Amino acid sequence: MTGRHDWYRKTSWTESEREDFETRFTRTRKASRSQYLTIQAGYLFEGGYLRESLSLIDRMFADYPERFNFSMGFLLRAKCHAALGNVSRAIESFRMSIQTERDYPNVRTNVPLDFAQFVVQNELKELFHEALSVLDETRHVGTQFPAHDYLYYSLKSCLLDSLGMEGAKSNAELAKTAAAKTHSGFWKHPTLCLVDEEPNWLRERLDRIIVG
């Protein structure tokens, strides 16, 4: 049975699916359309429909700009450009998402982690200091789950190691501790956002840093 929210959570984008989305979209309140476009764009990104996701995000900014969705919109745009190999456009969008969260701190995404991972994986040396600063700038914001802790400490470890700065090993050890946790720390959601499996590239990098 199709759920009543599935129409804007499609993970594929055939002609019939697009038409279904548009038909239902036109029936919605204008105040909600920015959110529907952003959510659907996110699901299309996860499904590998990168250009289609970009199209919906561009449409959101052009036709239904809602400040609440700006940070996620810029982040999705950055991730799509990153996946398409458009490095400079990805950097621009990451920075716009980060700046949006500075300007409107009540709305938060995982953009600091996504940006730092993008920088580390692509070995963008000129952005190492910037990525490290962004990580530390937003560390105190919101609740940290084990998976978030793992990414924070592991990416910080990689950046410190690449910059030849102190703290790489201790942060790698903290990342390993986060990865080993079996309880989220929240009694109602004990398994929420645990680390299921370390990415191979990150696990190997951390192991090398710890061994020295």
C-alpha cells in the first residue's frame, strides 16, 4: 500500500512518477511547496538522480524560496555537484550552506561533516584549515550521536594529520571509541545513529594514524 507521504519521497523518476508528483504538488498549499521540493530532491539524490535533484532544488530557490529550507537546499546542491565531479560549484554551495546556518542558527544540517568529508576525500589541501575550522565552529551545536561523533573525530584526525598538527592520534582514538558504542545514550532510541560499519578508507586511515 502506498503511503500518503510517498508522493514526495520517490527514489526514482520515471515519466509517470514525475507526473504523479506534479499533479499532487499543484494541490498543495504554496506555503508548503518549498519543503516538498526539498524533500523530494533529497530522495532523488539518494536514488542517484543527481540532475533531477538539482532541477528541483533550483526550482525551490527560484519559485518558492523559504529560508527554513535554504541550508538543506544548498547542501543538496553541493552534494549533487560533488557527485557529478563539479568541485568548484560544490565548494561554493557548501560554503553557502555553512553561511546560511551562521546567519540562521535555528536550522541545522550535517553540512560541517559533509564539507569536511568532501575536503578530506578529495585531498583539497587548500581547504584543510577551513574544514577544520568549520568542524570546530559547529561542534557545540545540537545533540551528538555516536555516528556523528565518529565522523567528527575521524575527519578532524585526518585533517590534523594532513596538516602536521597535534591531536591526530587522540582524535582517531576517540573516533574508534564512538564506533564501538552499542547504545546511543538515549533510552527511548538506544540504537539510533550507531556506527554500523566504518568506511574502509576511513578505517584504514585512522589505523595508520593510531599506529603512527
